[in-house]
Amino acid sequence: MEPVLLARLAAKFSTYALPRIKNSKVYRDIQAKWIKDNYAVEVKMMFKAAIADAKSLFDLPDELMNDLLEDTVNHNEVFRWIIEGVTLESFEEEKLNLLPYIEKYPRYEDMQKAFFLTILNKIHEFQETKWKPEFLQILSKINSFKVDIKQDLSIIKSSQNQVLDKLDEHKTLLNHFFEPVSYDDLNELIKSGEVKTARERAHERLNGKKLLTTNDIMELNAVIGSCYIINGQERESIPYLQIATANCVNEPRKYRMLSLISLFQEHYEDALRYANLAIEKEGYSQSNVEKLINIYMKQGKYNLALELLDKYPAFDLKELHAYILINNKQFEPALSLTQTMLETDPISLTWLLIKIEIMTLNLEYQISIGNVVPTEELYHTIMPIIKQLENTRTQNDRIEERLNEMKAAIAFRNKRFTEAKLTFEWLYYHKKENKEFYYNNFLYCCLCDADWNKAIQLLQERVISNDSNINDIITLASVYADSGEPLLAKQLLEDNFTHLDLDKESLSSLKFYFVYIESLSLTLNNTRIEALIKKFEDKQYVENGIHALKAYYATLLHDWENAIMHWEACIDSLSGELFSEAAMKLSQAYMNRGSKYDYQQMTTLIEKISHWRQHESLINRYARGLYELGPVRKPI
């Protein structure tokens, strides 16, 4: 077993244990004993002895033991054994995450449980023979409760700014931009969804030996352009549409293609002008009305689009009608239309796609306006449809991408972070467009899933390529601290002190010092924290910033009196992510101090946190406040 892992386990144990201490005296006592009697070394030696025993008994490979103990679920369960004094009789295998390693190391399946039993046995041996009774007594005072503030904060931050921030962008999954050509085989391929095959065959004919007419060149380029559009690659379609336009003698069609080019270039007035020129030549045909509707949708003029549909009811534009309703947040009529169409064709790829799009986007919309949503019920409704569609053979990358986006969204909203993470990981590494969107979602799913290794890898790559981005540096330092590597967090921040001061009252500046204070606290360097705050006071930096730092430090110490005093002094000046973090910590302080005043303030404060109804810990805290206050407060 690598010495580095053993050292990390000791650091991770303190990171696990300290936030679970509600009493400030116990917190100070365990810090003092940890330093004085060097329990970091004791914990390291305990794991070293346990691993040596397991290795001699079962001959497990180092890589397997490393994987088992690096797993957050597993080492947190072992830490719980240390704190709670779990006995061999109380061992619960189901609380360990063994399945991934059984699949990876099938030869050692029967030995993994025995490995952890050996560790549990060694914990008892060390506690009885090596650890002092007074330290065990202090450990016994730690309240073992699930602390999910950090996770909820990640989720709230994600809800506000990052995760799914593009999900409600309209992404046409349909074939409205394709106009049939004289090549029947290409028409059929496109209609059946084999757009890549159609595109390849069009290229073959363009590059073949047969002499092509002007119309052939126009139609084959139009086919290639349409295939790119259907596949979600509008920009790639433009050169082919331009060639098609140059060879088109049919003026209405030429204007429609020019309108499309302008639409994809986001030149909406030009797109509208060309569409109207087509109408002047040909009247309000279905093709021309479709182009107008798509322009209105891109401009957000949904009422104009609906008026146009009402004016020409004979045209078969029900799919466009559904998308207008979706974009206009009219989810109930959109779903009603979809259900009607599915009664006629229950396995329609198009209408099943529209159905799950409606349900997923409505979920996001309801969350955004603060409503409580039955996410578990929706998950079990949407996921079978997605699986059914995934099994449908299609060459449409846009459909595949959209299915994955919706799958990740519904998984995330159900706190199935591993599932959402794996989906966004696939999108990030396999899709060329929307890289920043997929990066943000992948990263925040890693944070919510406590997959520190992947989060660190992502952030390190970003920091190396763009070391001037202070927010990436802060996030990486925070992940180092959360993953039991506070020294790495401290060093990273100290290497990037330049251009930061509290005068700016910026989110980045305060977040930087919050994480720095936490890294110092986790390395038991409180004197450095106090000196840092005093330095800011001596230099008369902005008062709200100093209050925020003092509040954060007091929260880490579980000094609830000072935490409340300083958070109350600055919280009204904070906004966005910083307000959410401060409100989470202030509500924690209110609950732990526990006076009537505190419960009243806590419930009022929680109501101001965006999306608080989506997070179990905040709901529980809010309910506790209502219970303590009695019937004077209104229900949720």
C-alpha cells in the first residue's frame, strides 16, 4: 500500500470527523489531542497494520486495496466505525461500495468483505491498546449525523448557475428544414432517419464520374446541407446551402435556402426578408409558413408563430405547434397534443421524443419557479421511454445528444449523481459543440457525487490550460480540501494570492479566502487564520468582507454565537452563490444555537435560498424550525 494513500486516509479522517462535531468545546478538545498526541500518525499506523494483516491473510493486490479505500463511500464507512465504535456483530456490508470492485477484480470477490472485517477488527485492537481513553471519550461525543451541507450547496449552486442552464434551449429534433429532391432513394433514407448514409451517397454522386446538371448539383448539395441540419450541425450545413443557392433556378426555393443560411447565422431580419421574398413569389405555401414559424421561434415571438398556425390549419405542422407551445412554457396543451398524436401512433419516435422533452423541461421550469415536483415519479415515467428510444436505431446525432441531456437532467434532479455524471462525461468527451455546458455539468455532478478524483482531473486540466481563471483555482482548492488534501489546497491558494483583496467585495475574493481559511483549519493552523483576519482589520479593509471571514471561521469552530453575529452583520450585502453559502451556514448556526429567535430567523432565511424545496436537508431544517415554533408559523 502506497504511503501517500495512508497519509491521505489520516487527513481524510480528520476532514470527516471535525464537521460532525456540534459542540465547540469538543471541537477544540479533539483538535488539541490530535496535535498533542499525533493521532494523524496513529490513524496512519492503524490502517497500515490492518492492510498488512489483510495482505498476509488474503494476498490481495495493492491496486485493489487502494481502490477499495480510495472509494469515498468505503472510507467514510470505515471512519464511522472509528467514531461510533461499531462492533463486528454490527458490521453492515450493504453500506460499503463493493460491486464496482467485484466487477473489476472478480477473482477476489469473496475476499473484499473479509478485507473490511479485518480492518474493523484492527480498529478495535488499536483503540484498546494504542489510543488513550480520553481521546476515545472525546470521539464518543461526536454526533454522527449525515452532514450534507456541502453537497446541498453544490446542488444549489448548480441549480442557480451551471447544471442544466441550457436545457431549455430549443433544439429541433425534426426534419422541417428538408425539402424532397428528385433522388427518391435519398428522400427515403432521410425520412427513415439514415441521414449519415444519405449524406455519404450524396457526396459519392457529387464526386462521381457522371456529368451533373446544375439542378443535380443544387439538389445534392441541398441534401448534404439538410442532413447536417437534421443532425444538429447547422453551421456545417451553410457551405452546402450556399452552393445549392448558387445553382438554384427555382426562386422561392432559393429564397428559402437564403433564409435558412441567415437564420443559422442569427441574422434574423435577413432571414425574415428572404422568407417574405419566397412568399411574394409563391404565396403562403407550407414550406414558406414553416420557415416563417422557425424564424419567429428563434426570435421568441411565439404568439406570432401561433397566429400563423391558426391562420393555416390545413398544413400538417403539428410537430412545430408542439415546439412552439414548449418554448412558450405552455406545457399542458403541448402534452395534450402529444398524447393525442401518440394515440394514433404509440411508438412514434418523433412524438415520444416530444413527450419526454415536455416532461423534462416542465420539471426544470417548475423547479425554477420554486414549486415542489414529484421527481421520483417523473424519473420512473421518463426513463423507460428514453431507454426505448435509445434502442431505436437512428443515425441522428442530435437525437442521441438530446436523449442524453434529458437522461442526465432527470437523473440529476433525483440526486442520482453517478448516473448523471456518467452521462455528462460521455457528452463532454464525445461531442464537439457545447463543450463548456457539458464541462460545467460534468464537474458539478462529480462534486455532488463526491467523485474527487475526476473533479480534480477536470480542474487540473482547466487550471493548466487557463491558469488566470481564479474561479477554477478556488474550486480546485475546495475539492482538495473536501477530498482530504488540505495541504494541497493551502499551497495552491498561496501560489495564487496575487490580485486578490477584500476591497473589491467580489465573489471570487471572498470565496478564495473562505477556502483558504478552511484549508488552514483542516491543517489545524488556527493561529494563521487569526493573523490573516487581523491583517485585514489592521489595513481597514471593507467591513462586510471582514464580517464574512469572521463568520466563516466561527462556523468552522462551531462558535455559534460569533457565527450568527457576524453572518447577520454581512449577509444582506451578499448575493448569488455567496448568499446561498452564507445562508446555509447561518441557518446551521441558528439550528445549533436553537432559541425561539433562532428558529424564527432560520425559517425566514431558508425561504430566501433559491430552490430550497428541492433539498432534503433544508426541508428537514425548515420543518424542525416550524415544529419548535409551534402553530404560529405558516406551513411550507
